[in-house]
Amino acid sequence: MNNSQGFAYTHDGARLHHYQRTILARLPMVAREVEHFDELLQWLGEALVQYFHIQVTQFWIGHQHTTTRQFYLELRMMVFQNPYLSQEIVVNTSIAGTVERMIIERRGIMPQAVNLFFPQPQAELLKLHNLGYWSCYFLNHNALTPPQRVKAI
């Protein structure tokens, strides 16, 4: 059930602050234990889904080719609260275009209604699957990210 702001869950400020501190306290320990960067993103995505009841968490990385200066996006990790949600709903050109715009503009946003950022058909599809809000956190760092881990078959 959604509250008056449309969010499925409400948390008081003290609880949110506690969740943030919990994640930040564990992050350095987990970073030392994982073998690959993608495992750290997986852990962080699962923590965000668990503590904040976020339906989908995605980690995108923007790259710029050193010689051509061409920009491209890479979806590095995605965690779902609902394992039955189809990936095509949240990984498509509409989502990627919005993420690319946020990266190029070098900005994040607090939770906002999806119809403020996505074309109407995409916004309606997201709302149909109870994904009525989205937010974006932009982090810029000059460190090189390792290539994606290739899973053994």
C-alpha cells in the first residue's frame, strides 16, 4: 500500500540514518572481502533493496573512449526486489537515455515521479509494475573501473 507521497514504505529520519550508517560501516569490510568490483556492487545493491525497500537498483558506468572521445554506458549491476519483474521493463533505450543524460549533466536527483523523466509509454509501463518513482545518484571519480567479471559456465 502506498502512502500519500506514493511510496510503498515510510521510514522516520532516525531509521533512515541508522540504515545509512549500517551500510557505510559494513562497506569497507565487504570491500576487503570481495574478489571483484562487481561483487561489491552486488552487495551494495542488495543492501539498498533490503534496507530501503527499493524495487530495483542499477549501477551504470559512463565511459569516454580515450581517442574518439565517444561516450558509452555500461550497466554493471542490477538487483531486483521482485525476482519475477522482467528485465526489459527497466533495461531499455528509454532508461539508458535518461541515465546517460544524468551522467552527462553530472547530477543526481531525489526520488521523483517517473512521468517527470521518462516518455509517457515508459512511465506508464513502470507505473503498471509499481515502479512509480525513481532517483539517481551521480558519483564521479577518475579511478578506472575493472572490466566486468565473466562468470564461469
